[in-house]
Amino acid sequence: MPSRTPPPEPEGPAYVDDDHQRIAEFAEDFLEDDERDEFIDHLMERRGYQRVSSWGPRSEQPDPEPGPEPQRQRGRQGGGQQRRSGYFKR
């Protein structure tokens, strides 16, 4: 009689690690379907994970916190400096 291999178990969601599993389970329990993916993505990014086609392992060094945005120069693009009236009159 040939040996029978047991049928494969249904695959559940694939988690990167325990943190990913806890985040996904929390989202499953407390959030609506349309909110879940965005919530998981946001928390995974905050924890330092890198997005590949799916979530990959945590990076060695998380990205630094974003600094202030660069200031935009005001005035004409002609290269000449535009003089603005002062706030206080002299």
C-alpha cells in the first residue's frame, strides 16, 4: 500500500516577524477593511521596515526623522532681486 502524504494545510497570512503579526492582528480586530492596509503600512514604516513587493525585514538603521522642508525662494525668476515693502514704515 503506498504511503499517503497529509494534505497541505491552508496557508494563512505570511508575516515578516512577530511585530508584523501583532500589528496585522490588531488591525484585523479593530479596524474596518478599508482602513486596515493603510494602518499596517504606516506602522511598519514607523518601525523601520522597508517596503518591497511585500514587507521585507527591518533595515539595519531606520531612516532619520525628516527635517524641516527647504525654504522656497520668492520673487521673479528673472534672477533680479525683488524689493518688498517693509513691515514697518521708516
